[in-house]
Amino acid sequence: MRKSWLIMLFLIATGLGTVPAGMGQPAAPSRGGPSPVPGMKRPDLHHSTPVGSPKDGELPYPVDYKSWPRFLSEVQRPDIKQVRELYINPKGVKASAGEEFPYGTVFVMENYKAKEKSDGTPEMNADGRLMKSELSKIFVMAKGEGWGKDVPDNLKTGSWVYSAFGSDGKPLAEDFTKCRECHIPMAQKDFVQRYDEYFEQRVQSHH
């Protein structure tokens, strides 16, 4: 028996034979769902892992987002005493004005509380703008082919899915209906808030 296997291995090595069925064949690629979103940390296998298309609240935390390009910086929200920093991953930067963002695009929005005076009113800088205090929440918005199909029609925002995290990167149980309601009016801009502002800024930065 050993002698016959040695002969077989010799034939394979010289290209004169083939590997017997089921022996040494590489595993077939998984067809279980879309590949992980670029730039995102793989979920801890000890926790539930999204199967197929992730739903709201199932996106993993993008640990390296601070290295991504800025989408917009120091966005002012005096109505809710908040300052926001927005990031976009390298995949999303490939989009041009007038186009939809490609599958694999990820946005991250940091929500900072605005600094306040002792009387509770916002503290402004020399330019009359709100200043950042502590980071309160981090929201992630990602796009994948076939994502969001399980969402009720009145809340669909294309192929975008949403998740939220605390400043420590731990998932938060948010009402993502509010996220969707905020983005629905932007259907003509791929459901992305401040779409025009972003591309106008990109044009100016190249002049």
C-alpha cells in the first residue's frame, strides 16, 4: 500500500497523475454572504456574527477610522449643542460628484457635546463657533450590495445600514428608525446628508 502511494506521489509531482478525489483539494470559497466591509474589524466570534446582509445595529466597529479621510470637520449643531466630525473610508472617496457612493463605502460620525458655560449656554470660540467637549457617541453608516432589503418600504434608504457605538467602541442599542428618517429626504443624494457640501469642499481643496 505504502509503495503504491509513493508511486502516486511521484506521478503527481511530475505532472503525470492527479490527486485522488477528496484528497488535498483546496476548500471551496464560502458563499455565505458579502465580504466584510473594508476597514472594519471582524466581529468577535464569541458574539453573534451577521449572516448574509447585516441589519441595523450589526455593523462591526471600524477600529481604524481615524486614519480615514475626513468627510467634513467640526460640523456645527447649535440646536442640540453638538459638534460633529465625519469620516469616509478610502472606498467611498472614489465616488465623484453626481454619483452614488460605491458598495463598501463606510461613514463614521463622531458626536461631541459642545462646551458650555457655567450657566449652561454654549461656549463659543473667537470665530463664534461651538467647541468640542467630550465624545458622546459614534455612528456608522455602511453600504453593501443587497443590504437593507428587510427594512419596511417607508424606511428604506437604499443599501445603507446603520450602527451606533459608545466612546469606548461598544455597541449601543439605538432606535435606528430615527437614523433612517433623517436620511430618507436625501434620496436624490444617495441618502447621504451634506452630500453637496462634501463635494464642493473637495473641489475647493484642489484649487
